[in-house]
Amino acid sequence: MMQMARRFGGLAGMLAVIAFFAINLPETFLTPRNLLNISQQVSMLTVVAATMTVVMVMGDFDLSVGSMASLAGVVAAMLFTRDFSIGAALAASLAVGLAGGLFNGLMVSVVGILPFVATLATLTVFSGLAFLVSDGRTIFGRDIPEAFGAFARGGPVLGSVDERALVLPNLTLVAAVVVLLVWLVLEQTSYGRRLYAIGGNRDAARLAGLPVVGLRLSAFAFTGLGAALAGLMYASRVASANPTQGDGLMLTAIAAVFLGMTLTRDGQPRVLATLAGVVVLGVLDNGLTQMRVDSYVREVLVGAIILFAVGLSALGRRGLRRG
Amino acid sequence: MGRALKRHHGETDAMTIRTAITALATTAGLAAPALAQEVAVITPYLAQPGTQFYVDGFTARADELGWEVNVIDTAGDVAAVISRMEDVVTQGVDAVVINVDPAQIGAGLQTAADAGIPVVGMDAGSDPLVAANVTSNGYAMAAETAVYVASRIGGEGNVVMFTFDPFPPVQVRGVIADAVFGNFPDIEVIDRITPDVADGGIADSRAQMEALLAANPEPGSIAAVWAAWDQPALGALQAIEAAGRADEGIVITGIDANPQAREAIAAGGNFEASVAQDFEGIGRTAADTVQRLLDGEEIVQKVIYVPANLITAANAAAAE
């Protein structure tokens, strides 16, 4: 019984959330336009959470992703102000993400600092760098190339509803590609299986001859790169960059992974489960806003739902162990 | 009923019919709330005191007009403002009021424009897709205090400026103060400080001012402190008093006239002047502006200024 609750409780809860909004917002919630809106609204969170899954698979996590997203945004924007091409600015900013991620990996795996401490420190470092690079300013307006801001507003046209074009947002496509890539890496390669092995038992993985240090180091590169990409997506969406704008992504991304873990049989992070977690969080924001729920009540509710889902899953796991 | 009409006849028809019915109801001496308008107020900055006053003024006026108001705070997240705008457009509100730089939420403004839903800014900034922005004239406010400083110190002496260029409404204040002080050949701006505002700005401003006082020990070596808002002015006041240099006649001015600043000004110390924006007035005027748009008026002047008042010891206690 507990096993059933554990296995399908999370899924049932998620479907219940969707059904709840579908019933309460019959005319607007399950419309193609609203679903596409949600997909775009969660696109940045999806990228951060998907790449966060890579390190959480090993039992690690990365607190610096939010400030890395901010840093990547201002790096690109500052390069725009210096007349770099969009391609060069994006490449440089992704390179910053990769370097930051590898640095995190170095601190965690080679130096051996706890991920909580190491990435808390780099959170501060990246945030400080973002302020340094941008001089504390919001970079916006003519400094941002038209095409960069237009990217987040555009996408392939799917059709037309109520004489308004229905667009598959570019940001949604980017997020989908990232989820696909992370899924391939984690689920379809021996690299991914080794990360899961480290998550299962690090000592056993080492004794089995896995290059644990190198694997942990390289895995952090994904979160750095993903955070930088999300920062660029955020900057494109708001056609501007300021040194704090990505900060909120970190906690929500970790929450999404935990929420996703309630869906998997063994309670391990899986990227598709993470995606489900992201969608639930996005749906809650979208639906509760449409139902005119006070934004502070909305925050309390979202937190409570995370606790409820993860709590249920923890109880289920305990039941499993006893049984 | 209004929304049912909207679905069948489109936004414009529904609006006209609704306006007509509202007019009928009014002439018949009936209250209008049966056709309550729905307005969403979206801001990332609700935690800031000024924003709360805007929203209070707005909701007070909206109550009088019989609207349903949904206030949405995204807690600093600007991209979430776009998301919530998309949501309320989907929900089918009659108007959206924003309190965020429109340059950063172009996607949300476009969504509202495509759906024919008017957007009014509450101290937000100008944009072709914002029907009107209601605000104080930041240039005029900064001119009030900068000119106060310049004339108070007789057009000569060293001035310390506290500015915050990342936030556009505060940035324009700095520009004017630069121009005013630059126009006096004997006024020298010895430092233009951007304080760390993470804790509200008082503590870091105090620390920075303490360093400056230590670097300029001669009495009279600092004639005035011009701050683009009140917190740095309060921090500077604390530093000057703590350094025992309150009797040197250093003139301090702030902008916004928050309660703490009013108290300091009323006490008659170094903190001599500030400017009070009429936040509630901005909120009320924003509501009136929404009403004008819902009545079908095309607003030509896209920026609507609500006057601000210079606060000195003479009126600090009286005003509010």
C-alpha cells in the first residue's frame, strides 16, 4: 500500500493539480496558448533544473547556478555594449559558465570541499563578479541587440487562434533540446550510469575502479553551462541584464529536482521526472495567478505542496524499508 | 456577463457595450459594480515602501470605482512579471497596471497589446506599448534638492553625492544633480558614491561617509551631502554625528521624504531637506488613467506627472 503511495502518489498529485486548474479555469487553462505560455515561462527553470539533475544524481548539488545565470547574462550584455557580435558574446558567456562549473567541480572533487560550502562560496564569488562586470547596472535598451531580445519573443508559428498567431516559443525549443541532451547523457551513456553509481555509493564506485574525482569534476560543468544558458535565456526574455536577475532560479531548480524525485521508483533524480517537477511548479504559478490567488499565498502554497509531495514520498520510502 | 460578451464579440465590442451599460446604470442612479472591471497590478517591488503606497492609493481609488483588483508581486523577478502578464491576459482582465521598467518586459507588453488589453505604468517608465505612465518628475525633484544645496552653501564648497545608476528612476536624479553642481564653478563634487543597497542603503552609506570624513578631516572640507534618496542621507547623517562633526554646518538632502527622513529633518539637524513624492496620488491617478482608457479615451500625453513637494524643517512635521 505504502509502495503504491510512494510509486504513484507523486504522479497522482501532479495530475490532481492539473485537473484542479482544468476544472476551475475551464476556458483558459488547457488552451494551446496557455500551455505554450507555461512552456515558455518555465523554460529557464527547466534548463537549470535539468542540468542540476546531473550533479544531484551523484548526491551533490550546486548552489551557485542562480548567480552564474546572472553573471552569464551581464557578461553577454557587457560584450554587446562593446560591439561584440551576438555569437561571440554568447560563446564567451557560455565559456564563463563552463569555467565556473569546472571550478565548482575542482573545489568539490579534487580539493574535497562539501558541495554546500564550495558552491555557497562560488555563489558569492559569481554574484560579486556579476556586480563587478556590470558595475551594478542594469544593461538595457539600445545596448542590447534587437535580434537578441527578439529571439525570446519569436518562434515557429503553429497556427492562429482568435486571429492571434500561436507561436512555439524559441525558449521552449531550447529547453526541450537541453532536456533531451541531459536525458541522453544520463540515461543512454555509460558516463551517466557511472554518475548514478557514484550517487548510489561513492566508496563502492571508487573501489570498483570508477574515476570518481574526474567524473564529479566533469558533472559540475553541466550545471555551470546550463546556468549560463539559462542566464542568456533570461536576458533575452527581459531584453536586459542585471547582476541579480537569475538569482531566484537556484532554489526553485533544486525544489523541482526534489519534486521530480518523488516520481521515480527508486527516489533517484531522473531528468524527465525533474521536468515534471518543473512543469508542476510552472502550472501552479500560472493557474494560481489566473485564479487571482494572492501572490504571497501562492508562495506559501507552492512551498507547502513541495513539502507535502516530498513528505509523502519520504513516508513511503520508510514504509518500504520496514516492509 | 462582460466576459461572455467579450468572447462572442471581441474586446472592442464588449468594451463599448459595457461602457454603454455602465453609463445607463449610472444615469438610472444604479451602482455599477454588477459589471466590475478586473484590473491586475503586477510588480516585482511590492516589498519596497514606496510601491506599497502606490498600490494602496491605487486600490483605494479602485474600490471607489468598484473594480476587482488583483495585486501580484513577483519578489524581484522581472521575467516572472512577463509570465504573470501572460497569465492575466489569458485570464482576460480589463487592464494591467505595472510597476517595473517596461524595457525589460517587452514580451509581456506585446502579449497585452495583441489581446487589446491596455497597460498603465505606475512610476514604470515610458514605452510605445504603455498607454500612459503615471509618475513624479524625477528631474524636477532632483533639481529641487540640488538647487537647495547649491544655494544653501552659497555656490561653493565640496559636495558628496550618493547615487544609484542601476535603477533608472534614481539615475535621472543623479544626472540633474550633476548638471546643477557642474553649473557652479566653485562647487566640486569630491565623490559620487553608489552605496550597497542590500540592507536598505543606510549602513553602507554610513560606512562610506565615515571613510570620506576621515579622509577630509578639516572642518568645512565637506560642505554638503546630496543623496538621490533618503537612506544614504540618513547614513551620512549618522556618520557626521558619530564623528562629532554635526556643528560644521554640513548640509544634507535626500529625496522621497520617508518617515525617518521627515523625523530627522524636523529635528533640525544637518539633514535639512527632502522631496516627497505623492505615492498615493500616483496610485490614484493611475486608477483614474485606467478609467479614462476603459472609457475609450486616447491618452496623448503618455507621461502623467503628479507633483512632488519639498520638505524642510518648516513643513516636515506638518506634512503627513
